[in-house]
Amino acid sequence: MSNRVTSPSTTAFMGPARKRLYAQMATLFSKDGGMGGLVEYNGRPDMTETDKTLQTQWARALIAVHGRERSAAVYSAYASARQREEADTADPVGSFDRMVLTTRPLGYEQAGRDIHGFMCVVCGAWFPTLLIDDFDAACTKCARENSSPEEAKPLWKAYSHSNYAFPGFLAEDLPNGETAITVRYARDGEQRNYITGDAGLLIDGATSLPGFTRHSTATEGESRDRINFHVHASTHHLGRAFDVRASFVYDPDKDGSEPHGYGFRLTRAQVTHDGVTRQHTDLYGLIGQLVTGLYSGAGR
């Protein structure tokens, strides 16, 4: 992978959480050719079905713990850097007939909310396929009208692109870009909302894990601003079952320029599968074991 994709300048203005997420995406997408917009690669015959499934499930898990806005923003930053890298050596498309057709979402009139750059710069189509004028992403129809096949180049997109892509939020909507849980304190009846953060992996309504069952949750700690949260849950798929016990601590501090606190951070987790138990203190290590084990049977 080129220095452009992994260069510190690409993540210079990101907070720590976004930098870690960016590094994880760079690993996940390192072998993804990203040419699904070409007819000959539509359906991605260059990837195995297992690789497609694992990348998609990783995307869903990352969105569960980071929220849609952070996930979309970091994916967009990675895709843009990867696109600049690919454009340096990529050949022009040569013929627009090589590209899949795209359409604008019916009734969609809010292209101004496309803060992540996922839509065609000309018409607002949901799936731009080509790079025109060296930096503008356009759908096939608009590329035909505003460029030539000798100049336009295929646009890089991860196989799991559609999981991350969405128009985005207006600035005032950003605080609502994360899921939250409500805790009511019996001592005085106070009720607080806490951003789920890493705990989204194991929370009903946020988790993407299949066959998910929450067995118990508990909170404890002297400070309500930085409470501890404990979860016991299980997940299963195709006969593969995992028992998970995890603990989190709440971090109310903002991450970089984000307008809200980070939320719950994983402190430790214990995963049991077929009588074998593994310990985790790293969020992505936990996700990796569960996703790989559930969908490929290699998660011991």
C-alpha cells in the first residue's frame, strides 16, 4: 500500500478514535481491488464469498460501535486517499459501456446533506462510478455528459461500500449520530443517556451479531460520569456459538472535534467457544474473533 493511503497527513485532523478506525479500515481493505463499478467486476468475482461476507460483517460491527457518522466519515477519508493512489496508475475507462448504470434515488432532494461525498457531484446519484476532472466523483450517466472515456477513471469502492454510504447529517444533527442507552438510578430517580460506544457491539438494537441474546447487564461505580457497564451475552450462527462477558467504562470526553463524548470503552472481554476461552482488551481483537468465528468457523 502506498504512503499516500497510510500517510499521517491523511489522518492529521482526526481524533484518536478515528485514527484507530482508519488504520483498521486500511487493513480490512488492503486487498480489495474496489472496481465493482466495472461491468466485468460487478458482483466482485475477484473476491471469495467468504471474503465478501467477512468484510460486510466487519462493516456492520464497526458501525454498531462507532455510529454511522464517524464510520462514514472515516471510510470516506480512506476511500478518497485510496482513490488518489489508484488514480496515479489507473488507465482511463476507455468506454462508458464498461460501467454499471446508476440512478438517482427517487424523490431525493437533499444533496446538500452529502457531507461525506458519496453522491454524484452533478445529479446526486447514490452510486458514482467514475472520477472526472481528476477529483470529482460522477455517475456513469453524468460522466458521459461531462467527460470522455479517455479521461474518466473507474472510482475505487470497497465491497462493503453500501454499508457506510449515506448522505450524512447537517451540523446540528451530529450529536444524534450515535446510539445511546438510558440508565435510571434507583437511589434518586435520576435518568441519564449514555452513548453506547464500544458497547454497541453487545447492545440490543445496535448490535449486528446474529442470534444475539443479552443475558444480563449491570452498572456500577461511584462517578455517574464514568460508570462501569457489564454485559453478559451470547451469539450464534450456523451452529457456532459464542458466550461473551464484557466490561466497559464510560468516557464522556470528546474525541477530537466530535461534538459528543466517546461513550463506553471496552476494558476487558472474555469469549468462550467450544470450551475454549479467550481474553480481550482490544475492541478490534474482540470483533475479529466473533466475526471470523461466526462466519468462517475460524474464531477460536
